[in-house]
Amino acid sequence: MNKKQKYFLLKLLVVFSVTAITVATVSSFKDFINKSESLLAMENLGASINQYRNQHGTLPPENYIDDIKTKLRGAPRMGKLVYRAKWLDYTTTSETILAYSKKDYSGIILSSGYVVLKYNGEVQWLTEDEFQITMALQWAQGEPIE
């Protein structure tokens, strides 16, 4: 192999490396934006639930949630929302998960997990393991396991 061929192969290797890094970065950035918009939509949902609770003294029914969630900014990124209000009662603590949505990421930086809305209105990102441990303590009798 002569000098020109080695130089060409080196340049080709650099181009492939830069391309691979760029693709991985763009994919991770897209996942980060998706996660951020999911968190924002869940925060807005929490604010709507809080407003309903203040006006009516109770948690809103699921059909109210279905209606309001379509109007939230970032709602399409939230994915399938599981609303647990019908399984909660007077023993519910502020740390109880009221709603959640599973997010699957295959990127290098972000791993899959759940966007959760707690009864106190706090929105949090939980890894799959954290979510499973938390929900194992909170499953209500008769509640379907998602």
C-alpha cells in the first residue's frame, strides 16, 4: 500500500468516525428533547388535576384526563398515560404515583424509564428499576398491572 492509499484510508476512517459520532449525538439529543417534552406535559397535566381538585374537592375522572391530555403541549411525546385515581383512597400519601407513562429509549445516553406524576403534583423521571420498586409498594388490590 502506497502513501496516497494510506492517506485516503485514514481520511475515510475519520469521515466514518465523525459521521457515527454525529448520528449518535443527534439521536441522543432527540431522545433528550422527547423526555423533556414528556416531563413538561406531565407537569401541565398535574397543574390541571390540581386546579380540578381545588374546584371540586376530588380527583378528576378518567374521561376528564383523556380530554385534557390531548390539549397539553408535548402530549404526543407523553405516550400512553396510565391514570390511577380510581385505585387511590383516603390512605393515599403525597408520594403516591397518580399517573405515569413509560418511555422507551434506545440511545447511548438515555435509558428507558417512566415519567411519573405524584399525588402532590411533583413530576419525576424514574428508571425502570426505581419504578418497579415504587409501584410494588403502591399496587392497589384489583389494579391491573401495566
